[in-house]
Amino acid sequence: MGDARSPRVYWNQLVVMMFDALTHHGRADPPTAITQHADDRLLHVTGVLAALDIPAFKPLAFACRRDELAATGRRAACEKAMARLEMSDAVVTQLVRFSVLEDCWPASTPQGAALRMERLQRRYLTVESNKVRKGRADNDAETRVDAMRHLATEEDVERAMLTTFHEPIERPADWRSPEAAP
């Protein structure tokens, strides 16, 4: 993985293909609850894809644990792999990178603090670009899928959505991540 230019999950392409397969335009059969509205199709497709296995990162995370980094060449190999994950097309691989690096760099270190800020920016992009706007869910789903057709990464799509929403790309200083539901 460390020698690859960037790992690819092909999330955008998979979503678009499945979304299009459920799209009802030009079909003779009547629309179903899933095929009628773009937001329903997008929700269904992302749920199905999220349930599928993606490349297993557990061995990578294990090999890059702090107590494993003493092995000859291990730190360099892990740093190289983490640099590649940063350039991935999918948010999930970027989150794996954060988890691995957070184990290597405690929050009390400058690297840990910088990583925490980077993760907060990543969270901001995901949360704010996926907000459901009242009365705009169907249109926003079509806009998101159109962006996925033309952009290479999920992060590019998130940025495009924020631009569409007239929201800042960079996290405002006072922005706080919403609490996870219990």
C-alpha cells in the first residue's frame, strides 16, 4: 500500500452506478418507494455500500501500533502508508489514517494537536456537507450524485456541496462537532 499512488475504494463511482440503476426515468414499470425520489435512492445506495466489506485495514493498524514501530523499517513503512491513505478517494480510509496516527502521536504532542485539528476539519466537511436542508433533500441528492459523477474523491464532493450551500470550506473557529446520538 505504501508504494501505491493512492488507495482507491471507488466510492463515488459505486454510488453513481447503483443510484442510476435505481433511477426510474424511462422505465415502463411503475416507480417504487425507492426509485421515485433521489434522496431515497441515495440513502438506500449509501446504506447498502456502507454494509459491504471494504479493504481490511485491521492488519495495517496492528502493524502500525506504537509498540510495533520499533521493528526495523516499520515506522518509515507506516508513515508512507499513512501518507497514501491521506490521498485516498474515500473518507473511510482517511478515518483509518487518523486512528492509526492518533495511536502514534498522543494528544499532548504537537503532532497530536495538529492531527486533532485536521480530524476536526475532516468532520466539519462531512457533517456540514451532508446536512438535510428543509424542502431541498431531493434536489440536494441530485446535486451530490452529479458531483460524484465528475469528482474523484468524497472530499471533493463535500467541498462542492458546501459551495452549493454557500457555506465555508474551512471550519469556522467556533464550529463544534455535534454529539453522537446515544
